[in-house]
Amino acid sequence: MNRRNAFTLVELLVVIAIIGVLISLLLPAVQTAREAARRSSCTNNLRQMGLALHMFHDTYQRLPPGSSNNLPPFGTAPGARYGTSWMGYIMPFSENNNAYESAGLARAGSWNTTSIRNALEGVKFPIYECPSSPLLEEFSSGTPYSMIPDYLAIAGVKNGFGGAVGVDMSSSRAGVYSKNGVMFHNSQTAFRDVTDGTSTTMMVGEVGNWVWSTDNEQVDLRPNFGAGFALGGLGAGDTSTDVANSGGGTRTYAITAIRYAMNPGPDRPFTTSGADGVCTDGCSNHPLNSAHPGGVQVLFVDGSCHLLAETIDLTVYASLGVRNDGNVLGEY
């Protein structure tokens, strides 16, 4: 009598069920491993930025301005006009010197120039992209159609946030400006100015995640959404760290004065007006915000990178954003 070697239907269903259980157990581990790799890549980006900023400091004995209208000696723009961000200024120190020179970012002139568009339009600079970011737009909505960064410089902290005391420049159009941090508008900060210590003062943070609007929608309000990573700002004059409170002079990009807790989520919606300080047109109070679970990665002045927990005490958080408040910090 011939006997057939085959699975019964019950046995096949059992095998399928076992495979399903194994997949359900392994999938979270795979996702965790992928996020760990993405977070590691983000950390590497921040460390590369830190190295470039230190090389810039070694060369010029100061850090680049957070945003600028080409403040001398980095440009010769007369009066008030748009200039270059800190991300533009460190390009020669991050293996992007050819694009920097071709764009002429340190020279006087209109932001919307042929040389800038030819050098930056549609070009990806991986150092400014967090691989965990879910944001869809890669290039600016306006000229020169250049890369939108997932990082910004920390200009300081708003007076009163976490008990901080700083210097504010208020504007109904663009939120609250501050210059008690490290890289603000037309800043010339040197390491010696960071009297709180370079290991306890933030310099660069993430903004590569959605924020929520008052219409309960996810919106991309990264500060350089409109013109890309290299746009700095429009100053009141070549030697001024103040920002005009009316007209186009309110606009600075690539920086933030900390005013809100990090990773605000849907429970803290924003309008898209300058009064909230969260918009795409030069607003200066974008919260630090990332897609990494539980916190935001931050570059400190000493070049170290840390994941700050989103549950961090606001007093400690504020103190980390100020270069010279004299506060003694514990663990964070």
C-alpha cells in the first residue's frame, strides 16, 4: 500500500501561524535596528558639523554667524541685505568648498543670483539631512530651490522660558529673537565667550519632524523651507546683531530662540503666523523637533552630540541654550 508524505491542512495552518508569530516578534527588533542606524547617521552628521565649526573657529578665531547679511570679514554687503547662514559658511570645512565658491555665498549681492541657483539648485548635501525625518519636501519652495535642512543653530532662549534671562528682540511678524546663545544674527561668538562651558552649551539642534497646526494637521514649518539651507537673513546693518522689527528686516533663517518645549506633538498646535514664531518665512522660535523616539539630538559647543530626552526639566533645557547664565547643571 502506497503512502503519501504530505502536510495535512492542520499542520500547514500551524506552520503558518508559527511563522506569523515569529515575524511579529522580529519586526519590532528590525525596526528598532533600522532606527538605531538612522540615529547613528544623524549623530555622524552633527559631529561632522561640529568638526567643521571647530575648523572654522581655528581659522577665524570665532564661530560663523547663525544668520548674516554677509557681515565683514565674510562679505562686504553695504547696508541691509540678505546673506549667508552658518550652514553656508561651514561648507568649505565640510568637503563642499566647490559649491560654496561657485555660489559666491560670501560675496555681496542679491540672494537670487544665477551663480547661487546654478550651484545649489537640486543638490543634496547629506550632512544637513536626518535620515529619520519623515518630511517629504527636499528642496525649497522658492529660488534657489536648494536643500531644506533638518538642523538649525541655537541663537539663545527667550526671556522667561525655564527661568532664563536673555536679550530679546521682539517682532510681531517673526516671533522673538534672542542673542544669549552661541550663533545668532550677525554673531561673532568665540569659544572664550561660552563661559558656562562648551560641554554644557547647545549649538545645533534638529527640526526634522512635523509640527501640528491649529487645524489638527501635520505641517512642515522648517525655518529654511522657502529658500534652502544657505540663506541667512536680512540685518539692520553690516555691524548690527539687532534685527529690525518691521518689514523685510524681521527675517532671519537657520536659527531659533528656544521658546517652546521640544517635540511638541499634536497637543501643542501652532498657527502659521509670526506671532507663534513657527512658520516658513523667517520665524525664529521653531521648537527643537525630531523623529527619534523620546528626544532630540543636539550638538554642543565642544563637538559632542547628545540625545536630550523630551522629558528634560525646562530649567535645565533653558540653561543649556544660554552661553553665559552661570547656572550649575546636574545630569541631563
